[in-house]
Amino acid sequence: MSRSIKLLLVLFLCLAVSACGATAPAAAPATEAPAAVEEAPAGAPILSVSGMVGQELALTEADLQGMQVVTLTAEHPKNGPTEYTGVYLNAVLDMAGIADAAGKLVITASDGYSAEVPLADVKACTECLIAMDGSALNMVMPGMSSKAWVKEVVKIELAGG
């Protein structure tokens, strides 16, 4: 009797598993997939700008390359003069539209590291860049602490001061 109960449980489990697998593909109509592909951006977002902004941004590498890309030499606090290529940080912030109540930037790296920088210091920095090093984004923050030179940036959030 226990053998037949085990057999029934195995059959029931197989039936349940196969039933779950059969309904999943049927749930999404075939006509929806092409529409999603057409609406997808040219690349995945690599940088988000959020918080106290007029418009949150999810920027792709192509979006950044479409902006004014500059090359300049900046004095890194630990590495000395180094050449960087990227887009001006203030241009990205202007695109997002900074709320009047914003007082600082919280810059977050892909590993979770974050640094807070006063917005007034960023706005006064004419050479602050979001440097593009392959697909990695690195902050170039001349005149600021090395902690502000965040590597592998994925998010910039404007917050109250």
C-alpha cells in the first residue's frame, strides 16, 4: 500500500510540474514580444539620476556619447594629473533639472559605495566630469576629496542639504 501511495505522489508531482510549465508560455501572447523589442532603448541604462530633480534620467552609453564629450587633464588627489574623457556633470544635472530644495549629490558605485558632495561645490566645478572608461563611469571631481572621485558610478541622487 505504501508503494502505491508513493507512486501516486510521484505522478501527482509530475502532473503538477508539467502543468506549471505548460501555462507559463501561454500567458504571454506572441504579439507582445515584438512591441517590447521595438520600444527597448539602444542599450541598457548605465546611469540613473534621481531624487530632487524635475525629470529622473536613465541614461545609456549611447545617451552619454550623444552629449558634448570632452577630454581634459585633471589633478587627481592621489594620482596627480590624468587625462579623462567624458561629459560634464553639470550638463547631466541640468538635463535632469535640479529642484530648488536640493543641497547635495549622493553618488553611488556599482559595489554600493556612496559619497555625498555638496551641490554648491558641484555647481561651482566647471571641470567635474562623468568620465567614460569603456563601459564604466568614473567621477572626475577636481579640487575635491578623493572620496568624491567615485569609480564605476551607477547612480546620482540629488537630496536635501
